[in-house]
Amino acid sequence: MKIASLISFYFLIFPPVLYATQYEVLVVDIANKSNRAKTEEFEKAVAKFNALQHKGYFTAKPYFNVLHMTNGQIYLVFGFNGDVQGIHRENYPGTAKNLRCLKNGGVRKYPNMHWLPVNEIRRLLVVP
């Protein structure tokens, strides 16, 4: 009984600090909207990546999307699709790792991947 009282007293004096983890989006690649070939490549990649779960990769999530930004660019992203409006990057370390392994002619296919907060993506979708 004394131990339970001490633990309760400890949490009253030193409440646990909860840190909110920020929702982010993995920007896989960026291109200009005028680049039709790249736009088609992004759309094919989205269909391919989102179909992985149905092809036996049960941990693959269909969270890829092509976002048309107001600044004239298109983003190939992971984590901003339908109801999924950002993810916690520590929950999907394998996705970034697997995308880094993809090569095209011996060169990394997506060399400039980076994480952006959801709020920044939403701003780019609305504000020119």
C-alpha cells in the first residue's frame, strides 16, 4: 500500500510529459506540372506502390499519392492519401529505406526524398 501511495505521489509532483509527435509526409520526388512524362511516371508509381499490399506485401500501405501544388509543381508523396493526412515517420522507417534502394540504371531513383510536416504540405496545396 505504501508503494502505491509513493508512486501516486511521484506522479502528482512530477507529471509525465507527453510529447505530441508531428504528422509528416514523405516527399518522394518533385517535378514541374509541365513535365507530362514525369507526371505519368508518378501516376504509374502510385498505382504500383499502392497495389503492393494486394500482391503479398501485407505491411505495405496504400498511402502514395500525386499532389498538384499551386506553385506549378507536382509531388510524389507517401502519407497524404484519402483519409491518411500524414503519418508518424518512426512508424514507417521501412518505406523510406525501401524507396532509397530503388535504382534506375544504377543510380538511385529517388535521391532527394525528405519529410515535410503536414501543415507545410497543406500550405503548398493552397497558397501559391
